[in-house]
Amino acid sequence: MTGYVINIIKERSEVNWRLEVTDTYHRVTNTFLTETITTPENAMSSKHWATQILNETGISYDITEEGLNVAPGVELGLRTAHEALFDICTYSSWYAYPNPVGTLHVGPLTTGTVPITHTFTTGTNLKEFERVQSDEQTRNVIKVYGAGGLGPTGSGRIF
């Protein structure tokens, strides 16, 4: 995962550290569009408007299609980039998700699933790994609980 450390907590014991990490989409939710943006009389594609919004956030992104033309007079500014992008995605039936390397993918809805994997290094004494996709409660939360040295062969397993 490519993301940002948002908090570091060192507990009393010297061996316990806690890092809170968020994905790159956090920058979209925290960017406020300070200018009034109203779509002009000549209709422009959803890709054009999504590009303008995401350029303000500074994240890497990939938009997979042009999308529908946005009607004239739609207000996109004076709110967060997330709210403006959400309107564009709703208008064109698009999704938006950051992949494990931090690139935001924006495009049409699909029926497939988005694989999210994490490789654990052998020999680490990992007690807990928690991945929170965002600080928004409506986003996915994945928790991995691990146990080592179980089973008749003594091989580690992750549940």
C-alpha cells in the first residue's frame, strides 16, 4: 500500500509502536476547492471535470473513459474534491478507488472485484495488522488476525 502516516503513537514499553496510515484518497477528502466552478454552456465530458478536480489534489490517477457530457450550470466548486468527484462519478456511473500502489482508478462500474493483498515478511513478530481504507465509516475496513506455530506441523497460519 502506498499511503501517508497520519499519526505515530509510542507506548510506554520501548517495543510497542503504533502507526496510523491512510491511503492516498485521504488527500481527495481533505482538499477544498476554493473557486466557484460552474460547467459552461458547451457540454464537456465527465473525464474533463474529474481531471480538473483531481489535479487540485496532487494524487496520481487513471480515468478509463470519457464518460457522459455534464450538463451546463452544474456547480462543482466551493466544497471538497471528494464531494465534487462523487457528483461526477454518480452522473457517469463511475467508481473511484485507490489501488495498493496509490493510484486512484476512476471509471465505469464493473461486476468484478478489486483484489487487495498484503505480503507479510517471514521472521517478523507481527502481532496485529489493521488496514483502514479511509477515515470515512462508509469505506471498507479489512482486519487480518494472525497466529503462528499452530497445527501439527507447527507451520504458521493466518485466519
